[in-house]
Amino acid sequence: MRKRNYFEEQFAISLSQDLQKKYIAKFLEKCQNSSDLSEIDCRILSSVIRNKVD
């Protein structure tokens, strides 16, 4: 079985709530452990917080 390319991986993530939750949790952990977030990370974090889904 071949490894999926970037676009296939992103498509798989878009179709899977479990994968979305995994990557959001990973991103939030990164934000918690970083004192110097990029502007893009701050915008993403703001969007995630604003659209929080339990």
C-alpha cells in the first residue's frame, strides 16, 4: 500500500470527524506549549474558539 500524498491526506481529514478532532487537539496542545504563536496560528485559534464544537 502506498503512502497517501498531501492532498489525499487532507481529503481524508475533511471526511473524518475523528481525524479532525485529533488534529484540532494537536493544534491546541501546540498553542498551549508555545509562547510565540504566529499571526496565522492566532487567527486559526480564534476561529476554532469561536466555532467550538463539543
